[in-house]
Amino acid sequence: MSNIVAVVGRPNVGKSTFFNRMIQRREAIIDAESGVTRDRHYGKSEWNGKEFSLIDTGGYVENSDDVFQNEIDKQVHLAIEEADAIVFLVDVKDGLTAMDEDVAQLLRRSKKPVFLVVNKVDSSKNIQDAMEFYALGLGEYYNISAINGSGTGELLDDLVKALPEKTLKNDESLPKFTVVGRPNAGKSSFINALIGEKRYIVTDVAGTTRDAIDTHYNRFGFDFKLVDTAGIRRKAKVKENLEFYSVMRSVRAIESSDVCMLLVDAQRGFDGQVQNIFWLVQRNKKGIVILVNKWDLVEKETNSVKDFKAHILHKIEPFTDVPIVFISVVNKQRIFKAIETAVEVYQNRSKRIKTRKLNDVLLPVIQKFPPPAVKGKYVKIKFITQLPTHHPQFAFFCNLPQYIKDPYKRFLENKIRENFDFKGVPIDIYMRKK
Ligand code: GDP
Ligand code: GDP
């Protein structure tokens, strides 16, 4: 994961000119290779071997006169929250404005590194004029000319020095959660409720160069990546064949995730399409949490929850060990519970049971209920071990592995589930010759 540098400042100070200069070399290469038109406000840059992402917040501000301050403030707040460093651009030709002072006031409270950059210092005769920006109370500033590039080297030297070191571990070891479901189940609403509208914008932008929109998400004390499938669809503005498209997208998103949060519209129920997505998740051996959304729209009677659960369990037979949470995104009901459950499922999926413990628990059960004899031959299970794989797989070592049939394997799986928590996680059982 690379560092994010946000460029803030009022309109016309030269943000996009600066942005383009920063990302030019690198992005030109990428463009040529992929043939993809890059986002004009989000790009990657590199200096002294350190890579960072640059966001031109100006690109997301509506350019009409009356909304300015409010919109800029929002972007600055966003930058303070999301970015690792902030470049605050001002314009030497216009001089210090009230709007600059406003932005500076917000930035002074930020704990992130802020770089005050005086732009349009095209020649030495502007240097004197730049002094007035000391009044912003942000300390030293950098004189640059975004148009001719002067001064940018010095700024970049200091900028990359201020960026925190990001380790790979930070990114790749993060649990990946994917929100899947039929169109209109409430996926975008759910993600928005988690991330918040404004942050979502940055996310959306950051994802345009990739397949899935990933957000490094940290809330309620949990750290994970959220993969949004709804956002992609909207981005692509695909109107026709929505169902097909969303399934296609789901497949790819599911493949790259650890846990899938399957959103179900309570009013529509767990229909065939939802079933398909469920099977996709199972087939890919991913963790799953079923979230029954729009629960606010359901007339509650004594048995509503119980009945709905039964309805789902019937549809997903033979699976039973799947968490189901009833939520209302609109009322922000049990959203925390949903995340908490997904984290539990993630932990279950990465769980390793010690061989000793496994045998202590399972061998007595097997002794009591041994596999049925086949043609007069008795199968003897000698020991069990969990394999060192990404999702739980168990090997049962025995004399006649070929004689153990599916029903007994299911019995073994159930015994594992009864004794160890593997809720929401597929388990594989293998019989091995010993
Ligand atoms: P933004 O609205 O902050 O993104 O500003 P732009 O990058 O669109 O620039 C606004 C205007 O300032 C454009 O006409 C640019 O050509 C001009 N500009 C940007 N940087 C410089 C500079 O370093 N020197 C001069 N003289 N003009 C610049
Ligand atoms: P997506 O296609 O899965 O991303 O679904 P959206 O998030 O766009 O939601 C589809 C519609 O369902 C929107 O009109 C939402 O306002 C509505 N919706 C989402 N969650 C809830 C909920 O919990 N309760 C109610 N009543 N409506 C919801």
C-alpha cells in the first residue's frame, strides 16, 4: 500500500497543473501500456525511489462560485483524515486570500505533515511577494512554479522524507471482506454507511485503475480491506444486463476475498440468484456471513427471525453452520454486529487446531461411532491432523481410506464443528492411507 498525498487549495491556484507535473512520467508509461485513460485526479508518483499516490482534491469540488468554501472544507477534512501528507497550494499572483486562511485554519489542527506550497513563482521577482504567506501560521513554505517545474525537487525531497514507511505486511496480510449480493440488496448503502459518503469518493477514485475497489478500512477497532462490487458497477455505468454483470463482478471479487458478506433483501428473500452467489462463495472456499438487509421493512411477528432463518437454511442445505445477521442499513441497525461477525469468520478461517487437541477430542468420538464396516472390513482411523492450508482442511489417516463414504465424512465434519468454532467457514475432509 502506498502513501497518499492530497493536494488541497482553492480553485485556480494550479492544483491540476501541479498534479499533472507530478504524475507525468510514470503515468505516461502506464497509459501507453494499458491504453486506459487515466483518472485525471488520481495518480501514482515516485521520488527518490519512494512511491506515493497523489490525489488532486480539486477535481472533486463542484466548480460553481457559491458552494466553494463548504466544498473545499469538506475536501480538506477528508484529506486530513485519509492522506498521509497534505500539499496546500496557494497562488503568489493572487496573494493571500480569506479562503486560504480558512483552509490554513483547518490544516493547522491536522497531525499529518502539511506542506505549504506557493505556486506561480515563475521568476525570482515573485519571491518577495511570497513572504506574506508566513501569515498563514504554517511555518516554512516552498516556492514553486508548477508550469516550469522550478522548486518542485526541493519540495519532493522533503515530502517523501515525511511519508511514513509502509510495509507490505500492512496491506497483504489484511483480511479482505467483500460485499456481494443481487442488485438493489443495499450493497452500496451498506458500504456508504460504513465508510461515509465523503470518504467513499476518495475510495471510488482510488479504485479506478484496478479491478475491484478496495478500501483499507479501520473502524470499531478492526482492520481490514473492504472490496466493493457495487461501486464498480456504478462506475462502469452499466445499465443493461445488470444481473449478469453483477454476477460476473461478484465472481472476481469473491475469488480475491477471505470473507464474503452476502447481502439479502429481506423483502425478496433468498431466491435463486442469491443461492447462486452463495454457492459461488462456497465453491471458492471463502468465509461467509449472510446479512438479511432491509429488516426495517419487514412486519415483525414473534417468529420472524426464526422463520427467515429456517427459510435460508433450507435454501443452503446441507450447510447449517453459517452466521445470519438481520440488519437495516437505513437505520444503521446491527452494522457493527455484521462487521464483528465477519471478523469472527475470518478468524475461524485462519484457525489452526493443534494435532494433539484434535486427536484428544475426535478419536474418542470416532471410537464410539466408528465408520461402518464395508464387506466385513473395518476401517480404523489412527490420527487426524489439520493441513497447513489457507482454509481449514483435515486429514484423517486410516487403513482403508477408500471405504469411508460421504455421510461419514459429514459426520466427522459436524463433530469438528461441534467442538471447534468454524462458523461461516467451509471445511474439507480428506481420508489418507496410513
Ligand atoms: P486548479 O483549479 O487549482 O486545479 O488550477 P489549474 O491547475 O487549473 O491552474 C489554474 C491556472 O493557473 C491555469 O491557467 C494554469 O495554467 C495556471 N498556472 C498553474 N500553475 C502555474 C504556474 O506555476 N505559473 C503560472 N504563471 N501559471 C500557472
Ligand atoms: P445495491 O445495488 O446492492 O448497491 O443497492 P443500493 O445500496 O443501491 O440500495 C438499493 C435500494 O435499497 C436503495 O433505494 C436503498 O436506499 C435501499 N436500501 C438499502 N438498505 C436499506 C435498508 O436497510 N432499509 C430500507 N428500507 N431500504 C434500504
